[in-house]
Amino acid sequence: MQVADRWHLLKNLSETLERLITRKHRLLRQAVQAVIVQPRSLPVEEKSQESPVAVDTPLTRAAREIAERRERRLARYTEVIELRRQRVPARVVARTVGVCTRTIRQWARAEGNTSRVAAKRQSILDAFMPHLKKRWEEGCHNARQLWRELCAEGFSGSSEIVRYHVACWRAQLPPHLRYTRGPQLHSQPQGLTTPSPRRVGWMLLKKDEALDVDERALVATLCSLSPEMEAARMLAQEFSRMVRHHQVDALAGWLNEAQRSSLPEFRSFATGLQRDRKAVEAALSCEWSNGQVEGQVNRLKLIKRQMYGRANFDLLRARVLHAA
């Protein structure tokens, strides 16, 4: 007896919803825009205050690596100076610390001035950092625009230097503020981006309590804008409940309701189920399915395709049995 796989039934249902949402793509964008402009329970100003940007202490990986290298150099410098004070020969110090004798002589001449060893290297941008920080705090996070403004102030460096410093600051911004280009975007409500039709299809299959706040608002707005989407969600959730709870008696009523609906995607889906109705009924009434068989067939096809069609049946049989 042929038994349909229950997981594939739900997957085919999600693909039916995906085709419907793809046909209604303009409606989806309209629903997303409606969700974005809805007032939020937490103002955007409070969200932005939760993660203040400290531009003086960048925490990027590159900055941490630079600080760690500076600390190692300072530790070696301190060890060299201490050994030289004990009148240890330079060659012995070089072998002990792992630096050349020329570096040891330079550090010995610089004793008491650790800035030559561990200080931050001067940058052409240092003189313009107050203006750069001021513009960043005002909300201008576009490195190219900041570079143009610095050039107008007399900066002669390249845009790469500005982009590097801005990248260190941008890494500390909240995710929804990292790629804004001006202060006007900070006052706009932050909503979810337009999800893919496949993702929206799975949203319609889930219950409200299984969705987060944005997803629940999107589904509610989508259903309120289109009676067809509301009908599709009701049909989808009813079919999902029927499959998960093995309600084989409800299959006939659901097929009739889907075939009478105004949704061509669900009429086509119902026609396919009607064609394989015995297998679907077996899947709803039995605790087991042919999923294991389908998995073995998929494994067999994978082994076969790995040989690029250059092997006969005997080799294929030997590989399958050897793996088992």
C-alpha cells in the first residue's frame, strides 16, 4: 500500500502558499509598509539610548589585535631594560627575548621613554578627529560624505583612512542603525524588511503564539488587506491541523472547501490530493509512512550520481551494500 509522507504534505502546502504570496507580492510590500508605520510600544529614541556609541573606545577585532600587540611589545621592552640593568650581554638578551641586538640597543637608548615602544602612531586624521566625532554623533554615518566634509576643512588624506575609523565606530551601533546615511533616518520607526514569500508561507501556517511581534503584526495586516489571504490562512491551518492530528475524516470536507475557493493555487493543490487520495488517507490514518523508503531512494540516487554514469549496476550494488 502506498503511503504519502506527512512532512511532504505540509511542504507541498507551504509551496502552495508561496505561489499565492508570489502572485500577491504587491500586497505583501503594502502590508510590510503598513507594519513599519504603525506606532511601536517602545519609542525609537529609547531603543537608541540602550546602546550608546562610544567613539573613543572601538571594540573591533582589528583594534583589539593592535592593543594586544602593543602590550606584547611593551612587555618585551620592559624585560630587555631589566636584563640590561643587570648588565646581561646584548647577545644573551637577544636570544632570551627573541629580538635582534640592534633593537636592544635602540630600546636601551630609549629607556624611560616608553612612548617610542608602545605609543599610538600619529595619524594625518588626528587634527580632524573633533570634527569627525561631532559629525558622527550628529548622525552622519556615511564615510564618503564625512571624507568630503573633511576635505573641505583642509584634510589631504584618502577616503580609506576615514572609512577605517568609521568602520570601528559603526560596529558598535545597534543593528538597525549601522547602515543609515543621515540623521533623518534615526527618527523613522524601524520595522521588519520585506520577507520572502516562502517565509511568509510558513508564517501563515504557524499559530499566533508561535510568531514574534513583527511577524504577528505582518500576518494580521496581510489578512486584513486581503480576504483571499485570510481564507488561504484558514485553509492552510485547517489542513496542517488535520495532518498533525491524523484527522482522516476531515479530508473530504477540506477538499470540497478548497476546490470551491477562489484561490487557484489551493484548487490545484486539492486536485493533486484528490488524484492520490488513497495515499493521503493512508498517511492520515497510519502512524508510519514511506519516508524511510524515500530517504533510501534519495541515498541510492546520490551514490549513483557520484559515479557520473560511468559504472554498471554491479559496482552500484557493491557500493550500496558496502556502505550498509
